[in-house]
Amino acid sequence: MKKVLRVIGIILLVLLILIILALCGCFFYQKNAQKKDRELLESGGYADIYSAGDFNMNISVFGDGEHKIIAMPGAGDVWFPVNMKKFSEHLGDDISLVVVSRPGYGLCEETVHDITPEYIVDSTRTALKNAGIEGPYVLMPHSLSGIYGTYWESTYPDEVSGVVFLDSVNEATKDISEYEGADTAWKIFSKSGLARVYVDTSGLLMNTLTPKLGDDAKYASAFYTVHDRDMSESLKSEMQNANANMKAVWSAIKINDIPKIYISTSYQTIDDVRDYLRFTDGEVDEEKAKEWFEDEQSDEELEYRKKRAEYMEKVGNCKEVNIPGSHFIYEQKPEETATAIEDFIAAIK
């Protein structure tokens, strides 16, 4: 019996050693792969780092036009610069698309500071100044960045010549679900490098990105994997503070005459829904299309649109431009989105 227990003990010890060696191998694999991610992004022209105060921010500029659009990403949209570079190809030569980031996004460093609208806007202004990018700016906040865009144009109106609210959060937006934290198993999976090994060997990420981004998919993938896959502390702070940040900004809006448009994506017809399904699924499920279109005509949705219109009136001099489709409308309908922006820029020259 003792001999059997001894053999079992040796087997378990060997297994433990193999597991430890495997985890160490995954950890060092991830660190080496992240180094290559950064090198790839640098070679692709996506790494331009400037001081934002107590952290360094990545700023990507596409185009050299006189009109500077400050493109601000939605929540957790780490490969936003890649999408914006692709989108910039549809804009006129008189426009520069300046893509800013936030702490914990892509190549942007972390911060120990609590994420508030004041902090994000002031940090971004500092980074732009250090990058030699002077205003006045046309702000283009997408999704969650509507908080920061609204705060910026309301607090520093002299720096802003126009605002393009790109389907951004607004005073009609419901409370956002707070991040509750990853469990221990996921943290180990991420920090050890096991998640990175899985991403690289499965090919799922590249298979998802390639149909939409083509050759640029490798850069989007690098933005995603350049950090461990556990959510960064800064992004956790952003999501945990999102509702309080929204309430603070909406209550402090100062109406002004800065020209603004709000690009909404509400479906007007069932064909709009079908177009969206072709974009996302490659085909149309008629039952799903009918259900989604009915939701778009619900009392809840109509009430949302009414309150959104009230928000546009509250910020002042804001016109709605509806382009039915995806929340990422610049991916689904880049030409229409670019035309709306170019018409807006032409009107405020």
C-alpha cells in the first residue's frame, strides 16, 4: 500500500511540475507576444505616445487637413484607431482625423486616478497640446465618449468649433451595467498567458476581424492582445463611474451656439433592419427582422427618441442626422457617415 501511495505521490508531483512549467511557458510566451504586438503597431503607424500629465496617451492622426476632428472611442473599443484609419479614407483631404485614447486602452498607459469627465478631458487636452495639435477642434465622441464630448464643449467652448455626436450616450441613455469584477479563475487565465495562447492558437479573433478589416485585422488584433485580457483598472473605474459621470455631466450642461450634429442610427423601415442583418450576419432572418423592427416602434423606443431630442435642444444648436443601421455606423455605412460629417464641416467653415 505504501508503495502505491508513493507512486501516486510521484505522479502528482510530476503533474504539478508540468503544470507549473506550462504556466511559466505561457507567461513568457505572452510577454514576448505582447512585445511583438507593440512592434507591429509601431511599424503600422499606430504608436504615437505623448504625455497626458500623469500617464502617456496614444494619439493617431490620419490625414493632414486643416479641420481637426478629435475622434473619441466608445467603452472598451481598444482597436478604434484601426477602424478610424479605415474610415478616414472616406473623408475629404481638408480633414484630419485625430484619434485619442483613454487610460488602459490599447497603447495608452494606465492611471491610478479615478476616471471622471474632468480628468479624461483635461488629460486629453494636455496630450493634444504636447502633440502639437492645436484647436479649435471638431469633437467626434462615439458611444460612451458622449459623456466626455458633452463635458468638453460645455466647459471649454472656445476650444471647440463643432461637435459630431456619433450615436453617443445622451441624457436619454439608461443606466449602464456596472462592471462587477472578474473571478479568480479568469484572472489566472489572463495573467498566466493561457488566454493569449488560446487566442493565438484558436484563430477566433482573426477570423472575426478579417472579414471587416481585411489586412488591417492584424493591427486590431494587436491592440486587443497587447495587454493581458483581464480588464484594466482604468477601464474598470470608467465603467463603475459611468452612471455617476453621466448624471454629473447632464446636470451641468451649459447651452451654447457651437454647431453640432447628432448622428443617430434608428431604423425607419424594416428594410433598414434587413440591411443591418446583412452587415452583421451576412443574411436576413425575417423573423428576427420583424421582431427588431417592432421593438423600434415600441413606446419605450419612441420615448427614448423624444428624450434624446430634448438632450439635443439642451446642448444647443444641435441637428439630428439619422443614418439607420449599426451602432458602429462608420463601419456599415462609411460613405453616408462621411458625407454627413463633410457637409457639417462645410457648413461651419
